[in-house]
Amino acid sequence: MLRILDARTGQPVPATPARRGLTRVEAHAGGLDLTALRVLLTADLLVRALELGGTPVWTMLTAPREQAELGTAATALSIRPFEDSRDVASGLGEAQVVHVRAATEEPPGAGVVVAVAPAGWDGGGEDVQRLLADPGALRLALLSVPRDEPAELDAAALEEAARTAAEWRTGVARWANQPSRPVPDEVRARLRAAWEDDLDLPGVLAVLRDVANAPDLADGARFETFLYADRLLALDLAGELGNPG
């Protein structure tokens, strides 16, 4: 069961208290900056993790300004669309409400609060649109930093993320040439243990690094493992399938 740290109480709680009960995830974002995108990314990951566990999710976005620009940037980062909270008249009988917001903001109304530490570009000043030139690298760079720690990105961090993503996509394309094998039970358990522990995405990425380098693991199992994890990560790890070479 996915458990998240409620910033309101400082205690871990189930992301949904009722099995398969509807959960509303509401992202709260300010203007178009890296912190707002990190908030939306965290909400997206929460939604994907809940859906992988069979929980129906209703997603909303509260943003006082630049909502259209936020939506465009979020789409580039493979963040799925959110409903505009201004267009929603009332709830749908959800079993849980989870608010995802920047750690520097005051908690919103009733419900569980997921706090997201600020994100910035090497001290600030970089145009978000320029950072989105390689959205996969930006998404991976943000995923690589624990959510409760500030993410101060720089050119080196983006280059490393781009290199890792490219290596993994190339690996997936190569492993696809071998007979498919199921995701090993131990690996599946490690992946789920990581993302169900307060969305520990650096932990998920660590498992994938181990899988990529494990000497005794069949390539077909590597292939299925990376595709399975990408249902959460959304890094387009199958993007090189079918490309020559």
C-alpha cells in the first residue's frame, strides 16, 4: 500500500484509506517556474502510483496565474492533464483528498498534504522553456532528487540525466532482441517498496541501475523490468525500439 508523509501532521498515512476508493489529487502551483513544475510532477507520480495499485484518481490543478503555460510545460514533461479546479463545482464522493504543494506555501484546506521542496536552476535565472528543450532529461533530473530536498539543477545535472536516459533507451532497444522474461519477483518487490514508501523515486532509479548492471540477469528480464518501471517514471524508455542500430 502506498504511504505518503502528511506534511500537516508529520506522520506517514495511506495515500488512500479505502481499497479502490476514489482519491482526489489536487496540485497547487504558482507561476511558471521549476518549483511549480516539480509540484505538478510529484502529483503526476502520485497519480500513476495510485493507478498502478488499482485506485481510481481524480486530478485537479489550482493555479492563480499562467495556468495555460503551466499546462503546456507539463505536457512537455509527460505530466498528464489536470482538471481546472475553477471548473469543478463539488466533489464526487472521494474517499481521500491529497493536496500537493510547495513546502514554502501554507497548507490548503482539509486533506493530506504532500510538501515539495523548491527547485531552481543553478541559483535561478534560467528560462523554463529553454530547460524544456530536453524534457526527458529535465524529468529524470528532477526525479533523481528526494522530494523533501531542494533540487538545484545545473548544466552538469541535465547532461548526466540526458546521458542516463539515452543509455537506458538504447539498452531497452537492445534487450528487446532477446526472449522476453518476466520481471523477477525480487526486483518487482524492490520497485514497489520504493515507490510505495512516500514516492521514493531515487530508490526506484537505484533499482533500475542495479538491474541494468546485474551480470546474471537475462536481458529479456531487464527489458520487462524497465518497461514496468516506466509506467511510473514516464521517461519514454521504449523510445528507441525499432530504430536501426
